Amino acid sequence: VTPLTLNTVSKFYVHPYRFAMPNADDPFGDGFLTENLVESFGWPSDPLAQSHEYVEDSHVIRARTGLTNYYYFMPFALEHSAVMLYRQTAPDACLKAEWAHPVAVTRSVRAQGMVALEVVFADIADRALVVPMQPNSARFSTECYSGSDAWVLLNLEVNEDPQTVLQRVANWRGLRSPIQLVQRELADFEHWRVPQPTHLSFAELKLWRQSEAILRMSQSRESNRPGRYNHGLMVAGLPEGGWFSPWVRDMSYGLLAFIRMGHQREA
């Protein structure tokens, strides 16, 4: 996920690693690339963001435009590939989606009082699910999505039931407002952290906390299943860097860092 100065997400990969599966016709090659679903998803017509930052050295990105804050993050508590976008003012703002693949059909999905739009592509098996955090006022049209100041974008794999995934989102959201979801994400991240060394300077402490965040972001949390055994893999770089692939070298570095920091479960 790459928020740009245009207040949009410019990429959304369905997996946290570059190659989704090996190519039987080229067993020593790189394999088949992980699909990206979007070229732009957000509020491109808004004024340029004046600043970007990782909030409290976490994975939560905040962009500022005048008095408006934008938040982007991939929730750790939601066991699914997903990104939440939150524009803190003007829920009727027009969120536009420019998909990376031609759209074959869209369908409405409902579960637990929530509504979502399932997007089926013409050339790939992966699908997208667009979920407004204010379902009662949300509107979907061919021009844009509006009526909600926060949206969650998810991917749906082959044979994955969109209603089941929407129920998962509803359970994660509960009765929380978008800003409460941001606050909970930050609080949960702080709770996950381990005690930091007491002798660090201010700059060293920021480096420690940022390194801790990068380590957590770089570890795959996808569940293992037949033909896919990737839970816990460390990628060499975050998307969309050219080497967001798991390497023994980088997994060794990550293992040692987790152990030295005190994150035994991740190690």
C-alpha cells in the first residue's frame, strides 16, 4: 500500500510477497507475480497532502491537507489482506477507484448490518471487496463511492465467500467509529511492543521503534494451507519494492532481530 501526495492508495497487492506460486513450465524461474488490484483508490481530487508521517512510529500513516487528516493502515487485528482509508472530514467526499484490471461485474453483499461492493475482474480470479464504515449512508455509483468518511478495501481469493469476509470485517469493526478504529490500532500496536532499552537517546529510541514496526510489517501472517506454507515468512522489502520476496538471508536477520528485541512469539 503506497499513499501518495494525491491522497490515494496507488497499489494493493493480494499477498505480502512478490511471487504467488511457482511456474511449472519454468521451475527455476521466479514464478507467477502476485496481483495488484488498484492503480488509484482514494480522493485524488483533494488538495495535495502537505505532510506524511508514520503515527507514533507505527504502521499507521497520516497525511495532512490543511485541516483535514487522512489515515491509511492495514489492520493487524483483521485476519485478512485489507487496508482502511479514513478521511476525517466531509463523508460525502467522492472516493474514486481506478482498478488495475477490467471489471466484469459488481455485486452487493450484506452481513450483520453492513453492506459492501464485490468487484469481479474479467482477467484474474482474485476479486475486491469495498466496505464503507458508515453503511447506512454509503452510496456506490460508477462515478465514485460516497456517504462514508472511512472505507476498507479487501481482496477475495478463489472460492472465498464475500459474505463470510464481510462478517469478519463487521466483527473487527464492532460499534467503533473510524477514529476509534485508528486509536485502537495504535493502542494495540503499543501493547504489542516490548520494553525498550533504557539507555537509548531520543534518536536511537525512534530508530528502535521504527525498526520494530518494520519487522512486524514484513512478516507474513497468512494462514498455511495445502500448497501454501508461508505463515511467519519475512520478506526482504516491503511492497512495492522489487524484492518483497522471502529470502533465507532476510529471514535469518529477522529471526535474530526478533530474538534480541524480545519478540519470542514472532521469532
